[in-house]
Amino acid sequence: MTDYLVTCVDRASGGDPEHSHVYQAFVRPVKGGMGRLLPVKDIRREIKLGYHHFLSEDERGQRVPVKRYKCICGIKTIRTKPDDLHDSNLSLKGPCT
């Protein structure tokens, strides 16, 4: 199992800032190597199947797990836990594209 660090995220643009969900992320192996841009559906699948761990690093360098998340609007995306209400990790990531 490989641990991946999320370095940036792209969000769907919409009128409501609370619903600008992550639709893809650039991830790189924690131990080094080539990174790749993955759609959220692939990240969610790999988390569910236990193939890989995905992590996000905050401004202090602390790593937290990235988890599958289904918004109340029905969109399936990813977030960091335990800050589902006030996301402070993926929200701080810049855009990939």
C-alpha cells in the first residue's frame, strides 16, 4: 500500500462557495516518485478498496487523512477528517490547472 500526498485540488465552479466540490487532485507518493492527476472517483475507489492512503498536509506540516465524503447536495467528493464542517486542509490547496 502506498501513501499519497495531495498537493493541489481542482474544484467545480458554481454559484455557491459551499458547493465548489473537489473533482480532481494531483497526488504524489510520500516516499518520492512521480505524481499524477487523479479524478475524485478514482481516489474514492482506491480509498474504499484500501489500495492506498491519501493524506493532506496543512501549513504546519501535519498530515491528516483524506476521506470519502458525500455532501448533503448529493455530490460524492473527498475531504479531510475530522474537520468535515470547517475544512482547513484541502480548502487551502491551490488549483492544479
